[in-house]
Amino acid sequence: MRQKNPRISKREFFFSKKVGKAIAAYEMIKEGDRVLIAVSGGRSSLSLLQVLRYKQGRLPVKFDILAYYIDRGLDNARCNLLERFFEDNNYDYIIEKRDCKPEELNTVLLEAAKKKGFNKIALGHNKDDIAVELFFNLFFHGKVGSVEPTEVFLGESLKIIRPLAFCEEHFINNYANANNFPELRTGRPKEQDPKTMVVKNMLGLVSKHNKDAKTNIARSLNNINFDYLP
């Protein structure tokens, strides 16, 4: 359902502007797109849901959104709170019960999008996630790579988009606090991993000396000098 554009605060305006830059830079959303927004219950996904509904009234293209939550039957109270959040804020949503493991969630998302006729899946990864994933892979898996702002699946008929790619985590948290979003997720398994915390702490230290460090890390993924690689 396309929503009328509400009045927003200055904080919301700048958040929306950052998201808009990412959408434009990677051509994430086009006319007629049907976007399935993967909601985990965390503040990033709730912020993504709200800002994309706002963008429905701002972007020069028409697109549909639907909030999608996978209920694995582990926390009925959280599921009920999330359903109430959707209802209270008039979001179109689906809560689907699935018996699956954490590593199977992406497969479930892809299957759901294809089955329900969506051509885009929006995920809440942000600029911090991109930087953390890059160094995690480098330090602990011996490979260079990270999550990308856009990824294509199923012969380009389905695309994963990450509209928060230009937003830092603290910026998203401030936005969520300003909007009184509930924190309905206790943390992804990888976020609680000691190795991940090592990387996040390292990036936090670097960022104290260079406020553009995370931006430069994300930019470097599209600025690889292959002449200096073996």
C-alpha cells in the first residue's frame, strides 16, 4: 500500500537522505518493484521498514513494500510484540511460521519472495556490517569479500538490496531511539561471536582516529587496484 508522505523531523530527513543516496547509487528500486522487507525485530530492520514506507511518497517511482518476519517458534512474546507493532503502525505484513535453522533463513527468504511474487528483498545491513564482514573474512577465513549493497539471484529475476549501506550503526540507533522503536531482537548469533567483537572493537578504535574509516572501507570494495594484487 502506497502511503502519503508524513511530516518528519530533521533527524529523519537526514536518515532518509542517506538511504536515498544508496538507493540512487546502486539503482536499488525501480518502477513497479515489489519489495519484501526482511524484519528481524532489530532496530535496523524496523528503521528500514519505516524509511522505505516514507520513500514511497518521495521517490519518482511507484513500488510496493511488505514486512516479512520468519517465526521459528522460539519466542512467542517477541512475535506478538512485533505483530502489534505492525498493526499499530498500519504496515502490510506477513508473519510466517517456519521450522528452520539460522543458516537457512536466507533460503527461506528467497523462496518466500519468489512464491509471493516479489522481485526485491530488502535487508537491514549497514555500513558497519559491510566493514565488519570484510575484516572478519580477511582475518578468520583468509579471503577478501563482504556483503554487497545489491546482489542478484535466480538469473537476475530476484535482487537483494541493502538500502542502509551508507548508514552507520550509531546513526541508525539514534534514529530508532528518536522513534521509540522497540528492541525485539536479542542479537544475531554472529554479533555475539567473540571474533566479531574483536573486529568491531578494532574498527571502533580506528574510527576514533579517522571518522571516515568505515566509509573508506566500503568505498575500497569498488576501488580495487588489481595491479598490486598477486
